[in-house]
Amino acid sequence: MSFITKILQSATLIASLPQQFTNGGGTLGTLNSPTYPKWLTKGTPLPFGTPWGKRTAEGTNSYTDVPNTGVIRPYDFTLERGEIAPDGVNKSVLLINGQFPGPLIEANWGDIIQVNVHNKIDGPEEGTALHWHGLSQQKTPWYDGVPSVQQCPIAPGKSFTYSFQASNYGSSWYHSHYSAQYAGGLFGPMIIYGPVQKNVDYDYDLGPIILSDWYHDEYFNIVENIMKPGPGFVPTSDNNLIQGKGNFNCSLPLPTGATCHENAGLPKFQVKKGKKYRLRLINTSAEAAQKFTIDGHNMTVFANDFVPIKPYTTNVVTLGVGQRSDVVVTMDGTADAFWMRSFISKSLSRTVNDQQALALAAVYFQGADTKKTPKTQAQQWIETPGNDALTLTEPSFAIKASEPDVTLNITIDFHQNATLNNLFYMNNSSFRANYDHPLLLLANQGNTSYPNDLQWNVHNTGNAKTTRLIIRATLALSHPLHLHGHDFQVLAWGQGEWDGTITRPENPQRRDVNLFPELGSFVQPTVAQQTYLVLQFDQDNPGVWPFHCHIAWHVSQGLYINIMERPDDIKQHQIPGVMAQTCRDWAAYTGHTVVDQIDSGL
């Protein structure tokens, strides 16, 4: 009998470990988790009855018409190591305020979010920086949180305050962008409350549903192995979690010195029968593409990343790393207890431990026995080479695809360098960060000569109004490609060579992460063995913006470029003096401590 079968056939679901032992101070995945409001009310002005006034999802261009509430939402984060056991296997984890996943950030669209970050990581010490995924950072590109690009790392023992507007709305997450730290625990969810479409209705907001693969080895050890010269090393995730919780088969191999507790505890939710619930699905994995389902229920998808879309119904949602989907579920199943399931996709992921690829969460109707094991059957679905078809995902607010001023052709490749390190390349160059000299700060000083240093991978698109990216690869791998500072339009993806056809040119899909299609999932052997993805964005946000694969191990291996947008306007930025002070603090730290930068740095 398999491990999963034992769980599904057990009579009861009783956790063997307390929440403090598995997840620290967090409550996600417990029956004590709250539901969430339509918006935050404390200190909130309500012009025309809502924080965003008359702005709507269908009728407002959210890129050009952002409310200015004048409200500041302050947060204070302490980053340090602690030992927990999210799936029953104890390990050292990077925690935020003593919890995993990190604390929820909430704000209304147009609020200012301020996060004071204290770097108390030791044993060993590490620099750090936090990125606020999907937020465009209009007018504050220096707070995007990528060391070597917009800032120097926050030195051990130092603090740094990020302050930026919640200029997008919907569901997202924040995470460390220093090496692969977020695979060691440094991430948490974000909710930016905003309008929903007139044809989207729900009774309760169940909040963030966090899907994440999980590794028992330390992230630094994994990075060391993938960066070693010689045969390529592909790390294998040990488990798959929902809300940072799961069970593990303790008969499987463990890292040296680790202990394992059976039945550590699965996440649980309680809902009212017949009511409609909003779920904010977020894939925070290091590598895994996730397939999310709910037994006996369909889902209505109405937002992808920070973009409201025309609702459509499905029984499975596909999420690459960094992607989010907001769905509404009518809780009308016939069973009083049923399973949420998230599967690591076998076609889109390469690091699947088959015995632990399925994450489970139990959902109970009010009045049901919450110790009882659900007995429902899984949904049936098929593997696909990427995200849902572009014909399904139409933004609620239409923006036409314009003709680009600049087109960047980007080829992804993977091979060994002269020292036999296995690296990814974009246009024959593999990225490596220089923590001491952030690119944005150099450009602000008028120094744009660094694109000649190939390892910094800077593509200067000048003062173009619109930039198109045509990405090609012959690798049998899927890559969740993410652009900072923008939502991009997804014009096309497929196999072979792009023929210039744009899916729905009057209103293409927009989002900030899209899966590069996986070659092996196509069944057209007569077509050229190449896949492509065509993206486009308007250059309305002067800055230096990363464009990279969001698989932690791939960006460690250099699958990353920078796009320098409107360098003449970058020179006009009034960058706060605290950015230079952070670099002085970093220089003082590295003056007496050698930083072991074994990967790209990001």
C-alpha cells in the first residue's frame, strides 16, 4: 500500500505535531485561519463607498489610473533561522517573524506598503533582500528588491525599509531574491484588495492557498551541488505542501541527522455548504509546476497574476512557479468532507519524487467531524505543455497589442562552460550578479557602459515605447518566465517557429509570469523541435528590470537577463540616500567577511 493510499484510507486525520513545531507562529492551514474582507477598513477613505472610488475591473486601466489613498500599511519583519518540521522532518528554515510561510501582507489598492526588514540571519550569516512579486514599483524602482540590480544586499545585523505603492491589485507573494533563499523558507503571501468584475460574486474570501514543493536538504547545499563541475545535478523535491504543511513517509531517505514524525498534520479548511468562496492560489515553489483541483467541485477562474480576466470554468488550474490564479468555488459537493489536491506536474517539472508529489488539504462543511478523513475521488485531468490556452484567458479590461519599436530575440540554452560548470544561457551569456554595484544606481549616475560586461546580461531597449520578446529553446524543459516592473502581453506560444499570428490581438492575455512551453509535451514530431513564447510590454516604467526563469535552481545557474528601460529617464530618478547607505553597510561587511557567492547570486 502506498503512503498516499494509507492517508486516504485512514479513519482519522489527527496531527501528531503542534502547529508551533511544524510552522512556527503562523496559523495558515488551521481551522483557526480567518476569512478575509472585501477591503481593509482601518484608516481607509471610502470615496463613493470603496477605497478605489468609481474604478472598476472592466472599465479602468489599472496601469494609468491608480488610486492614491494616502494610507500607509506598516510591517516589521525579522529574518532569522529556526528549526521547524513543516512535513514532520525537522530542518533549519529561514523564518520571518518566527513563522513559515511568512506573515500575510494586506493593503488596499493605492495604499503605501512599508516593510522594515531586520537581517538577523546567522549560523552562518547571509545577506538578503526581499522582492514584492508582481508589483510594478512605478516611481520606486529602487525598492524592487533584487540585489545587484536595484540595491546592495541587506548586510547581516542591518535593517532596511522598503516603501512602495500597492499599484496593482489581487493576489501575490513576496520572497527573498538573494541566491535561492526563498527555497529555504523566506517567502509569504500578499493580498492587495481591489475591485472585481460585475459578473464575479462570492460570499467569503478564503485567502491565500499557498502551493509549494519542499526540500529537506539546506538550500545552500542544493545550490552547491547544481553548481559543481562535472555531470549535471538535478535536485529532487522531497515533498509537496499546501499552506506550508504536509505529511511525509518516514521510511524514505532523510538527510543525515534529521528526524521524522509520521502524520505531522495536513492543512484543514471549514466552509459553509452552498456558499461561494474566493481562493487565492499562489505557487511559491522552488521548481514545481502545480496542478490544483478540488474533489467534486469546479472552479471559476477570474484573475491570473494581477490581471482580472473574463471568467471561465475548469476543474484544474495550472500554475508555474510565481503564478497566481483567483478562483470562485461554490461549495456544493455531496460529501461533508472532501480533498483539495495539488499535484506536481510530471510534464512541466523535472524534480518529482512520485511518492510525495501530491499535496493534500481537507475541507469540511460546517458541522462535519473535522477529525474524519475525506473519502472523495480525485478529479481527472490531462497534462498540457504550458498554461491554459490563450483563447481562454482574456483580460477584463482590453488593451490592444501595438507594433513594437524594439524586438529582442532570445535563445535559451544549457551547457557546460570551460570549467565544466553546468549553466543556463540566454543569447550565449549566463548571468552573474555583482552585489557591490547595483545596475540601477550606476545607470542613475549616467554609467551605462556596463552592458559590455556580458555576465551582467543587460539589454538596453533605449526610449522605445513597446518592446517585444521572442524566446526560443530546443530544451525539453518548461520555464516560468517572469518580468519585473511590468505585466506583459502574451502574444503566442507553441512548437516550431512563430508565424507572426497573435492570439486575440485586440486584447491578448496579460500577466507577469508565463510558462515557456515544454517541448516533450507536444505530439507533433514533424514540426521543428523547438518551442517559442512571444511576449510584449509597454515601456512606461524607467528602470533596470530582471527577466528570468522563476525556477530557483535555474536562475542560480544564470537563466536571467536585465532590461534597461529608458536610460535617459533613469538619470532623472531622485533615488533615496538610504540606497547608497545600504551599499556602504554591505561594503563594510564584505571588507572583513568573504561572501561565498557560489551561484548567479539571485
